[in-house]
Amino acid sequence: MDLVYSIFRKQAWKTQFQNEQMEEDMCFKCLAKISANNIVAWVTTFDLDDHVNINWGSHVYIADLNVPWKYHKITSNNCTVTTLEWDMYGYSLLIGDKNGAVSIWTCSTDHNLTNWVQVGSKDFRGEPIIAGTFFHLGKKLMLVNEKADNINYFEKFNYVRFTPSLRTWGGTGLPGCLIVSATGMIGALLTNDSGEPMISATNSLAVARYRISVVDISYRQNGNFLIVTSDGRPRSPINCYEVSIKLINEKSCTIISQWLPSFFLTFNETVDRVISHVKFLLREGSESLVIGSNSSNGCIIETWELVKKTNPINKVFKKVITEDHPTVSWIKKSSFTVGAQLTALATPKMSISYNQSSSSQYVVAAFSNHQVCCLSRELTQQCLFELSSYCEDNIGKIGLQHSSNIQFSDLDISYLGNVFVVCDNMGNLYLFQLLSVAELNGPLTVAYATLQLEYCLVTGLDWWDLAISLRPNMLEAVCNRFSENFLKQSQVLQQKEYTTYLSIRSFLYKMMPGAQSKRSDLMHLMTLHSISNAFKNVLRVSDIMADRDPVESLSNVLKEPIIDIDKILPSLGGKDFTVEPSTLQSLHQLIQWVAQLALNVVSRIPEPRDNVGYNLLNDLYAINTIRELLVMIRIWGLLRPNCLPVFIKNIDNLDVLSVTFRLLSRFVQLCGENDEMLFDECYTLQSQVNITPLSSVAAGIHEVASPALYYQHLPLKLVFGQEPDCLRYNTSSIDTTYNGKQHSDYVKDYDVIRNVYIGRCPLTVKQCNRCEGKMQLVGNSRTAAIRVWENRWARNCRCGGRWRTVKVGSQ
């Protein structure tokens, strides 16, 4: 277990109002939750933008764990926020407070992390909300343990029968959330996108209302919820319920609660003890509980499991009852004792394996003595981190008189379980790695890391937490094994997940020191592949009775040893490549990018190539894709000359497209062998036309997942709102890769999606949280083809990062 970084708010002026409220707010429980996209949401009483401490309340913030200093406030509440939960996909957030107000927030239509809208709310007056969760939508993909070493994804991963929490006609899951109040009330809210009022229903969790202090919610495979509650008193039972939600009609639903077997805790102590935490060992399909209790002597953490038992039948009734009647009951499995108060407890959100007893299940606990401990399923200590000395060193940044005032308030584990976030009562965040707990039998291995990347590939989960957990000497081995396994999959799966595969692979190369040029090549390959699909999608077959489509005809023609582009055109049906002039004009910036890429590739042909890792010149698929697009551009130029790319030429009568296609064709025919005559022609072309280096990412990037992380002494000490200079790494090698020209001055003002320059001083743009690539807020989507292209990247950037809106001068 390693502390990667801690991030604090800027030191604020201490006011009289702060002195009066400090003691009360030290008891406030800050909340922190990590989404499936590795976006952290947390609640704090301190306004991060207020440096005089006058805006007190419950402030809800979000930030990407990759750039936690770039935060955004979702909402502020005068009442204490007591519930904070993400949905399964990380796009909606559930917020509940102690007065009974429940609201659901989601990203706006542009999927921007800085634009959040409230899609629904409900006020349960006088009902303190202490827990909540979103409905399960019924999709669950898991690993088959016996086939973990199998190469085929279809055999390695199988869908589990998981019923949606609320079903409509046809068994489709409906979105919504379930909440539990401190008085024993359960409520259901159904969200909708039509703007109509939310459908809600309430019921009592038990036959009669009673006080609840701690609660946890889990999903069952039959679509119901499993809820465990406690009133905090050790003499009271730990109650369990099964809750189901049924849809009556389009405007109403009902909640049904069923009482399940309960149990009592047994303590031999004479001191008063309070049950402070109750957690399911897993959020999905778990029948094991983790219970934490505090006393003046310390805390006790216990695990309980629901098992089936067969009760013996009295011999008097054996003549009547011939079959055994098994019953279910809770059995205590293990316990762990610490001489400090338990302040936070967390368990994994999910398991990628069918085996519920696998070693991937563990418990992370934080204590009042500033210790963070990781325990196995059997509650044996795996690793321990001491934060007391670290807090003493950061008193000046936190602005407190005594580090004992800092108490860990909440913690949450990422979906893959490789990192977890701890939040203290001052709203500061601490990010930990679980390097030695990934398998709980040793350090993270190449095989297990590759397996997690493949799981991210087929499920859509974010891989950031896994990437920063890899050791530097593992990155290349994991990347190579991941690539080898993917290339052995079926063509259907490769076509479906090719873009995600390139995103993961380029991310791993970005983490490698000295591999930025390989990462740049992969980013160019991703853009090339996407442009190729966009161009081919606008083609329409002129004769519906034709045996093959235009794309197949073009691929077959390029297999012939023809290097003159004009001799290829007669072999193709011109009608099949006819596109509306307005569509061609709207695709001009993409056509220009393809032409610039072709020129850059030609300029690199004479250079020595590295066969280790990825190189665009070693990829014949990429070279042939460029040739195909050049032929299509040539044909479209005959239909509308204005759509042709623009070149800065030193010779007026130079046909750049024809020469570029000829040189690329000769290079393909030579299969990468050295040819001095070909090299001389490539050098000659560089003197005849201006070759502009391509822009892939920003020149200087500040982020956690970077090669600069491996050169730092952990933990990093970060501050909200301040970019750390220690994490800045220069990607100028990306910009000077092509033709040795410096191009970093223009990268900052380049639209990486539309491939156009957006000026030196754009007012407001969208920026990626991972690669810091920029995109215009509003594009010129005049045709359906360019709208499809822009919508392809509306939710995420090419690298997989989320967009946020930034203003000039505030980056």
C-alpha cells in the first residue's frame, strides 16, 4: 500500500466565525465516492474557492483523479449532505441530506464535467436520508475462473443472469434510485428525460418504523435489493431485508419489503460499544457482512456470512417428515481488533470473477490514530500505512493548530480495486495504491494486469487506476501481452473494440519514459482509422444488384502493383464514389489531415526505424489505409475541386497527391526494405512541399498518470487549484517526430477532433482531463456526416478522458 498523493485546500485566513464553528464541524462526516470513470465526488464544509471561510455549508465537488487540482462544484447545500452515490456508469450522482431532500444530477447533453444539471428531485420532509443507490440495469459481465488463461474473450468472459431492479415491458431496466431514511422509510425514485415530475413511492422497511443509524444496500441477482441495518446499539439485532420494486403503470410503482433472518452481536466487554459501520463484502450478489463497532478500548471488525444449515429432526417426527428442511442463518467467521476508533470502512464494489471467495475481496479501514489498514477476507492484516507523521509535516498547508484535529471521515475503493481515496473531515483527499493487494498473494503480475485491461476493454470501465499501479518495468510487458491477445480475437470483436484498444495501448505508452513517439503514432492511427470509417460510411452503392461494395473494390484494386494513382481510377466505378458536394466540403478538414499525415509518413521513410514497440511505418494496415483514402480524395477532387487539400508548394506544377501515393505504394511493395532511390525521392519531396508536423496532444501536460510520476518521491503534496510543476512533462518529442520541426507553439490552439486551428486566443473551449487536447464548444456541423464525426467524440476524448470547459487564462 502506497500513498500516491494528498491534496489540500489553500490555506485560508482564520476568522472568528471559523473559531466558533470549528469544534462543531470537526464532527461533520465528509463523504467521498469514486465513479466507474475514476471521477471522485466528495462533500466538504469548506468552500474551496473561499479563502476567508465565510461560505460554510455542504459543498459537493467532483474532480478527475488524474488531475484532482482541477475541481468543479456541483451544488452547495445549507443542510448537511448525508448521502452521495454514483450510478453504474459514472454519469449521474445521487445527493441526499438530513432534511430529506433528494436530488439527482447528471452531465448536460454535451457530457461536460463542468456542466451539471439537476434532472429530478424529491423532498421527503423530516426524513434524514442516510443511504441510497441507483437501480441495477441488469448488465453484468464476469470472468470464468477456469478459463482465465484462455485467449478467446468470448470464452473467458460470460454474461451473468442479473435481473434489472425495476423492469418495464420486455424486461428492460428502468433508471431510478432507492433511498433509506433514519426513521426506517424506504423510497424509490424513477428518473426520466422528458422533464416530467419524478415518479416516487415510499414504504416502511419493517412492520413498524424504528431508528436506523447505519445501513448498507446490496444487489441480488433476482433484481431485488438486500438491505442491512442497525440502530447502533449492540443489544439490538442486525436486521436484514429484501426489497423489491414493481411497476404498476407508467405513473406509479410500489415497494415491497420482506424480513430476512437477523442476528445479534456478542461482546464480552463491560464497556459501552456502538456499532458504527455495516458493509456488504461486495455490492453485487454478496451474502457476507463486515461490521465495525467502537468503544473506549478501541474497535472490533467482524465478518458474518449467511449459510444454509440443516436442523436435526426429532425422532418422533421422522416417521412423518422424511426430508430435511434446511434453514439459513448468520455465522460469525472472523474478527480483528485495534486499539483505536474505526472512522471509515470500505469494501470492493465488484468482483470480476465468478468465485465469490476469491482473494480479490478485501476490507480497507481507517482509524482515529491516522492509520489505514487493508485486511483480507479472513480479516488478516495485509498492509498498514501510518499517516501520523505525514499529517504533522503538513500542518501549515492544512491551517490547523493540531494534527489531531484531522480525522479520516470516509473512504472509497475504485471499481477495479487498484486504488482507493480517503477523505478527512477538512475535505482533503488522499489517494492510495493497493499494489500488494491486487491478488493478495503477492505483487501485481503481468498476467493479472493484462486480464484487468481486457475486462476494461469488453465492459467499458476506466483503466486509469490500473495504469498508475503498474511498475515502470511492467508497462512494456503488459502492453505487448495485451496487444498479442487482442490480435488473436475474431475480426468482429477487433472491429468493434479497435478504438478502445488503441486508447488503452496509447495510454500505456504515455506512461513509459521515452515512448512518447510511439504513443503519438498510435493516436494518429486511431484518428486515421476513425476518418477511414467516416469516409466509407458516406459512400452509397449505385447499383443494389452489385456483388461487392465500393470499399471492397478499392481494396482489391490496391492489391495490384500499380503506383500511379490516375491508372487506378478507371478500374473503379465513379458512380459508387459520388458524394454530395456539401458533404465533401464539410469533410475538408479531415481530408486535409489525411494529406498531411501522408506527407509526414513519406518524410519518415528514410529515417531509421525502431522495431521495438509500435511504429506507424511498420504497420502496413495503416499505410494501405492512407493509400485508400488518397484514392478517394482524388476521386472526390474531380467532383468538387474545393474539397482537395491545400499544400504550400515550391513548384507550381507539382501533383502532391500523385507523388505521395506513388512513394507510399513503392514503400509497400518493398515491404520496408531499404531503397536508396526511394529515399532520394522522399528527400526531394520534402524540398518541394512544406510538410507541417501533426499535432497530437498539448506540448506540456500536468497529470498524475505520466512518466514524471516515476521520478517523484511519493507521496506528492498537491493543492486544489494549483498545477504541480513536479508533474509537468514535455511532449515536444511528439511534435518534433515528423521532419524534425518544432510545432509546440501551435498545439495549444488546435482542435484535436475537428483538426482545425482555433486561433491564438479562443474564449472558451472544451479540454480533455487526460491529454489536455482541446475542442471547440460549438462546431460548424452543416451536414450529417460531420455531425456524426463530432458526436463520436462528444462523450470522451480520443484518449478516453472526459471533457471539461475551460476559459482562456484559467487553465
